[in-house]
Amino acid sequence: MKSDLLPDAVEEIHVRLIKRPSAPLREELGSLNELAASIFENGLLEPIVVRPADSRFEVVAGNRRLAACKMLGIRKVLCHVIELDEKAAYEVALTENVQHRTLNPIEEARAFERYVSTYGYGGETELARKIGKSQQYVSQRIRLLSLPDDLLVRVTRRLVTLSQAAELLGLEEDDQRTISEVMAHEQISSRTVRRLARQLKSTGESEDPFLAPREFDQSRRTLVAVRRCIEILRASMIRFDDVIQRLGEDEWLLKEVLLAHRATIHEQIDGLYRLRDRLGRAEGRTGFTPPISTERHLVRARVKQYRAVASR
């Protein structure tokens, strides 16, 4: 294989003589409007890298730039011609796209997987050395492909972060989908996803109901706080009644004032009772918080709630 530049390797080539790569790194080129506008305004600032292939030239790097030039009706583009075999061309294309971060994580993962498995060009260690990344980086990207397709779409659309997706690896597919649905409705951290994933892997019970992540037990905490406020106000009512009963007949004015305050406290207690009942109904309870058996039950209950709302 020859990887040195050919003499006079930078030249203008007619677009009809340039074809797309035989092994493209991305299935779709995405929107080209901004890129085309930039080329129209400033010209093609970076040559397209091509290699001789049969009677034409094949794009090694710059597939989107070539498509944008065609969209603008440009007939000739500046090209950097390099003589490469298929393996080296794939490595150059991959390196440029990884370094420039033009691929999303799933596109990277599929490109890595093709290099290692489909084309058999080399192992993860060799690929990592070629693109200037760690072997762990390559391995973790490839592992993402074991996630369900709908979850990969959410990662591609940035609805699920890479760190969140990584926490789902190793779970059963149903559990992956369960947590994924929760993430689609609630803003939860990677740390929370990690705790949920760890709990879903286990079959033991959570002894402390407040071991649940804050994002999921907030309603339960609120319910406990409301019940505590009711207890405090009811205790205040008892003390008010004791003070009022001790007042003499000549202290009728103070008694009237305290009775008015007692009525206010009574109204506050009634309001808290109504709030308690609303919170209880929202959580599928009847006023009291039953013990939480497992995080699995909590997460699946939340997903069931979301599905019920979506089906209305």
C-alpha cells in the first residue's frame, strides 16, 4: 500500500468523476443547507480527499462537502488525491470523522463494528491506535449496539445521553426499555440511572423507602411531610383546647380570640387532609404510604402511569 501523496496530488476534479465511498461511515448525510451556504459564501476551504478507484475517484473524506458542492451546481472541486487501499481509506475516513466529531455516537459505534467484525480489518486495540483513541473508548462504543433499536434512536437524537445509555448495558431488554421510558419523561441524572439499573439487576428488597432516587420519591416525601404537618397542627389544637378550658369567665375576650385562631388551625388541617388525599390518589394510594418492596416496582409503576396518560 502506498500512503504518500502523489505528485501534483492537489487538483480540481469534475464532480462526475467522483463517486461516493464504497463503505460510507454514515447512512444519511443530514441537512446540507448550512454547509452549502458556507461554501457559497467562502468557497471550499478544505479539499476533498479522494483516492483513485478504477476509472474514477472515490471519496475518502469529505462526502458531505462533495454533496453540498453538487447541490450548489459546482462542476469542479479541489481534491487531495491519495493512493490508498480500501482498509487504509476506511481508516483515514474514520480518523478524520472521529477527530472532527462529525459522527454521532451510534454512527461511530457502527463504523467501529464494521472495521472490527464486518470487514475484519483488525481488532479494537489496532483500531484505537489508528484513530488516536483508547481501546476502552472503542469497546464502549461497540457495546452500545447491543441496546434495543428504539433506544439507539433516542441516543442519536440526544434524548438519552451516552453516560445514561452506558448504564443500561448488561440489563435485560425489558429493563432497558423500562428505564428508557422513564428517561423520556423525566430529567434524571446518569447517577440515578446507575442506581436504577443496579436495583433492577438485583432481586432483593429495599428496606428503606428513601433509598429510592430523589426524582422518583419526591411525591412520597411530600406526602410524608403533609402527614407530619397534620400531626403537628392536631397537637396544637389539643394545646389550644387545654388553654381555652383553663380560662375564667372574666377572660371571655381572650377566649374569643383563641377560638378564632383555633378555627383557623382547623381550616388549615382540613386543607392538608385534602392535599394528602390528592397526593395519595396520584400515587394510587388511599392516604397512607405503603412500604416500597423494590425499585423495580417503583419504576414499572411510573412507566405504567405514563402509558395510561399517553393512551387518553
